[in-house]
Amino acid sequence: MKLELQKLVHATRTMDQTLVISLITGFLNNELELKENWLGVARLAMTVGCYDLAVQCLHMLDKSKCEEATIAKQLGMLADCGKNDDAYQSAKQWVDKAPTSVAALHIAGVLAYQKGQLEQAETLLKKVVEKAPLAGEAWHMLSTLQNVIAQPDFQSSISAQTVKFNQLPNNVSKACFLNAMGNVNGLIGEGESAFAFYEKSANVMRQITSSNFSSTPYSIDTNHTKITKVLTQSESDTAQSAVTSNTFTPVFIMGLPRSGTTLLNNILCSDEGVNSIGETDAFTIACDTVLKKKNSAYDLDTILSCTNVELNAIAKEYERIARELGCTESVCVNKSLNNSHIALMIQRVFPNAKFIAIKRNEIENAWSIYKTFFSSNLHWSFDIRSVKSAIQMDKRTIEQLRTVIKIEVVELETLKVEPELVLPRIFNSIGLNYEKNHAHFHKTPTVVKTASMSQIRQPLNKLNSLISGVPKPFLGLYENL
């Protein structure tokens, strides 16, 4: 069995989807007792875009013999596979059976939060910190709920844990707690104190991650000649490039974190003919599995050399993955943060794809990015210089892409102030009619997994009131870079 698992790992590394499916199907048919290894097998299935297969693997876990941490991971992965309702119902049943389990309470609280059941999330997460006072992640999520749920004793409760957290070695939980303290101070108007806590949180993350904070992972300035060639060829190939089915319209939102991408995503999903696959890597996975090459959507030579047969195969594979992730409607929205980086390949695969770029005031965007606790895979967000570099690079990227790709640009500030003028244009750009009920997006029961989980449940006019000023220490540092 060890040999078979090694074959599966190798097949995944080479993006050999056919072999991955064959091996995992064999595991399932033979009902192998892989125990907790089913989690890893499911993850490998997800790596090649086989989400339904991953779900089958996750259901092979015998929960009666699993550790609590494994069950929590299983439910989180089910949600990542688009089975949000199943995961949430299982989490609630787990809480009913084990009401004192911190792991059960925490995963149920997280899933309730993502589904927009904020009061339920608050109740569950408060039970977590009562039983485990050093659960930094739970404190952090509770701190982000302050904008929408009154928590009169929250400041004193969280502040009482400061000494204990300061004594901990640097870890993610400690960084989450420090960020939560920043949120608490920011809400009461103590901007400079909030900045100090955000700085401490970012410093912890810089120390426990080995990333290079001096640079961002993408630059459209490199190989400018090649980029121009790709753009020109893409334009000339449009008539004979791959086309999607008549019942599938791909929409790609482009924008930095905290620029309004989640807001725009939820507004679009308020239309009954629109689904979203969120920030998944569905498109890059489709490219890699068809071309048998990692990160192929970023490689300019690969983009240039793709044949129409390959482009059509990628289009079909992307639609298949989107369907597995729950996109049942004709319009499929993708808001992956790397969309502007792979727009050249997207345009070749889907010449009729719809692109919408959302922009926000630079300094407000920068402050919002820096004060938001992202997972460690968004390394550059913990360094002010890298944040500024990312924002400036995003601006140049969109400017260059717009020379040959039709991109609808939306200003976040204008959207909030004049939605009746902006929204009809946005919906028209993707072939839909604007209806007044689209402005009630905050009531749409969509699942949100980004840092905007609580904010997005508010109407546009309330969102304006949630914006706090940029503290002078941050402003000074940013402007002097």
C-alpha cells in the first residue's frame, strides 16, 4: 500500500489526472482502511481538480476512530469542496454529541460564520474562548464580529488575556490575538494603539515565516516584449480560440485583497442566474492538468505555444471543475486573487470571458490589507513595503491588460456612494439586467470565506460607516517608502 500511495503522490506532482483518478478509485472500490490518510488522499484529489472524488475520500473516514483535529480538518475540506451545507450540518451534529469539545465548537463556529449565521457563530466562538482562553483564532473571529453584533463586555474579556498571550512563544494563535486587539482598539477610535497591535501581529508572522517580504510574487514589468507579443497574438487568435458552452459564461473579478472583490462577488450572486466558485484555483488547476505542467497559466512561452485543442480542453476542464464546486447556473464568477496574473491565459482559453477589475483608494486599501489578518500564504501582507509594491504593481498590470482585453473597471468608493449608477453598468457588462433587489445582496444566503465575512452582510450605506481613518504612524511610513 505504501508503494501505491507513493505512486499517487508522484502522479499528483506530474499533474497526471487520469492516473490519480485510477489510483484513488481503486482505493475506494477496495474500501481500504487508510484511516487518517484519507485526508491526504482527498487533498491530492483536490490538487488535480477532482472535488467529487475528494468528497468520497473524506466520507471514508471512520469518525469513531479519528482524533478531533482530524474530524475538524475533514469538515473544513468538505466545505472547500463546495459541500458547505453538509459540512455545517455535520459540525452541528458533532456539537450536539460533544457539547464540550473545543474542536467541534470551533469548526461549527467557523462554518456558521461563513454561512452568514453570525449570532450562532458568536455563541459558538464564545464557548470556545471560555473553554480555551488561549484560542487566538477564536478571539480574532469574535473581534471581527464587533461591527455587526454588540458585544458590551468583549473589550474587557479579551484584554484580560493579554498577559498570557504575551508569554507565549511566537505562533499563529498569538498573532491572531494581537490582531484582534488591534481590531478592538480601532473600533473605539484608538487608531495609533490599533496600529501598534497590528505591527506586533505582523512582526510575529514575519518571524515565523521564511518568506521574502521585500518582493511580490508577480511582476508584469518583466519580459515586457513577450507580454506584448502574447497580448497581440491573443487578440488575433480570438476568432479561432477555444469557446465555452452556450450555457456557461465565465466571469473573472480582478482586484487586490480588501479592494471590494468579495462585495462585488456577492452583489453579482444576488442574481438567481449567477454562482461563484470564490477564490479557488480552478482555472490554474485546469491549465496544469491539461498541459501536465505546474504554474502553466503564468508562463508566457506556454501561453504562446498552446494549441486550440489544448485551449478547448482547458475550457472544458475548467467548466467541469466549476460544476463540481457547485456552479449550477449559467454565469460562473471567479474572484481568485491571481486573476490579473493569469488574465493572458484566461483570455486565450475564454476569448468571450467577462473581466471586472475593482479598485480602491490606495492608502485606504493599503491600511486595510495591513490590518487584516490573512493566512500565512499571503506573506507580503505582513510587510508595509511589500503591500505598497503589490498595490502599485496591480495598478500597472490592469493598465497594461486593458490595452488589449476588455475590462470593466469599478471604483469601490463610487460603487458605495452611487450604486444606482454603477450596478446597472456592471450587470450589463456580463449580459444581465440590473434589478433593484440586487442592492439587497447582503440578504443573499451565500457562503463567504474571506476576511469580509461579517462586513459583507451589511448594506452598502452601512459599509461606508464601518471605514475608519488611517492612523498617522501608518500613513507616515507608507508615504515615505
